Amino acid sequence: MKTNRNFNNLVPNYLFAEIAKRTNKFLKENPDKSVIKLGIGDVTLPLAPIVVEAMKKGADDLSKKETFKGYPDYEGYEFLRQAISDYYKSFGVDVKTDEVFVSDGAKSDCGNIGDIFSEDNTVLVTDPVYPVYVDSNIMAGRKIVYAASTQENGFAAMPDENVKADIIYLCSPNNPTGSAYTYDQLKKWVDYATKNDAVILYDAAYEAFITEDLPRSIYAVEGAKSCAIEFCSLSKTAGFTGTRCGYTIIPKELERDGENLHALWYRRQATKFNGVSWPVQCAAAAVFSEEGQKQIKENIAYYQENAKIISSALDELGIYYTGGKNSPYIWLKCPNNMGSWEFFDFLLNEANVVGTPGEGFGQNGEGYFRLTSFGDRDNTIEAVRRIKELLKK
């Protein structure tokens, strides 16, 4: 037998595993230090009360013969898909119920979607980039090309007509840079994909953090339904990082290479995925209720205030950054021309604060650093105090 040798082409350590390794080493050597983690994008607030109650009721349903549920529908229960469809309507986007596939998270689907595409396709990703887009395609043996996101273009890479790509990963608001595409910028990507017979894989996991007049979905852009698949997650929107639920939207009209991509994905899911549990889907539907939206927006506002606290400190220090306004991430230029990992170690050792080195997100991330607003308020305030004290020296 032979193993998949494409794994040998991966970076040896996953970015966040390396961060954990260095952080744990520091803690072992300095047990008296209080380390504040503003690195990994994990939420800290509990699930909204209405979500918890819906999950409890869903679990209780499983204790009674007359309400017991077994295997769910592969694409998710209709009540949840309808709730998602109605949510899109609330900001002016038409998504049909039968175009929605409920999943255990956007990360899974962003990696698994490659199953319906040939390994011969060329994949385009922006750089810096969420590592899953790159690693999952390296595992599949696909060629990867990069579109540069830099300080000069506001970390919003645009298409190059001289580059041919078949699969395009876009994330807006972006992880890690926090930048968000305008309608006109997304229209250029849609036109590029249409011209090249390509498919855009659009990660909208952070759409709920948008505060300005920006697209909340790729389908707000004319022509997107014939060239784009959208992924979204309840992890950051509603605190489902430990609960696991998201969804993927594939328009029924989307076809490539003589095949209907909606039908291909359904076939893939029916073979490899047995759906999301009844209690979790009940909880997810509660997110989209009127009261659910009110409660989760309170949590989002909490994280947005954390982002303002971090951003204000960087303004005071005169440090360049993007994000923090339409995103829970703040992407900053490392001070004093430090490298990303150099600044990571400096911040950890001198201020006992953990962030994410930009180099881990790609070549254009070198010299930059990501902080997250998902921390506890008191910890965020204390981390900012430490950073200001350190960098003002």
C-alpha cells in the first residue's frame, strides 16, 4: 500500500499547534506568569439563553419515543434551512431553502468541497490566507497560485487577468487581516470567475460582524449564483465553536464541466456525511429567531467593543492595522520592523500576551501580527495595558 505523499508537502506544524507548543513551553518555564491569549479565534461568551433552551428541548425530544429522531436529512432539516433562507432575506439576498446544506462547520466544508473537483484544477488563494484553504488542496495534490494582499491594496487582493485559475477561495471579512470587500471589488472577482469558467468558494463566516455598507453575502453581487459557493458558520456568529454547526449554499443553477455542482455535493454528503444532530439543529434554528438574533447581537457587540479597545491602543501607539471594524480580528504591522515570530516571542516573554504571527498565514503575512477580540473583556483590557506599556518604552 502507499500513503498520500502530498502530506509531505505540508508545513510540518499546523500554525496554531506551533503557537500552543511555544506558549506551553513558556508556561512550564514560568509557572508564576499570567498569560493572556489573544491568538486563536475561539469565542469566550456562553451560548445565548434561547439557544441553550432549544438545545435542551431537542435533547429531551430524544428521550421520548413519539419525538425521537434518528438519522437527520443529509442536507439538514427543512425548518433550519428555511430559517437560514429567511435570514438571508433579512439583508436582501435570495437563497432558496433547497440550496442550503447544513453541516458541522464551515471549516469542514471548505476542506471537503474539493471532493467534487478534479485534482487537475488550479486553485487561487489570497495571501495572507486561512491555512485550511491551502493545506486541504496540498493534500489533494492541486496546483496553488496566490493573489497578493498587501498594505498597498488594503489587504484586499484583486484578480489578475493574466492569471488563470479554476477554483478561487475568498474570505470576507477576511481571516486573518480583517479587511472586507466592497460590492465593486467582489463584482470584479465574479466577472473574473465567469470569464475563466471558475468557481468562487466564498467564506462568509464573519459576515455578522459587518458594520458598514458592505456585502454580507457573495450572492448580493450580480452574477454570483452562476459562479459561487458560499460557506458560513455559527461558530463566531453565535458561539457554536464547541457545538459545531454551519451551512453551505450551492445554487441549483451552478454548473461546470457538464455537471450540476449542487447534485454532486448532495451525492458527496450522502456518502460521507450523516448530518448534524437534532438538538444542534434545533439550537441553530433558535439563532435565527427574532429573540435569537437579539441575543447573539449582544454577544457580537461585546466582541466588537473588545476590538475597539485594541484598535484604540494601536491608534495611540501609531501602529498600522486593518480590521477591528467589520471583523473580530485586528491585523497589525509589527513594530520596529520585527519579524512575525520575533514579535510573537517578544510579546509572550515581555508582556505575557499571545497573538498569531502573520507569517503563519503566508508570505505576505511576514512582518504582521493578528490579535483577536474574542477574549474576555477584563483580559482584553489587561492585555492592551501590557502591550502599551511594553511598546512605549
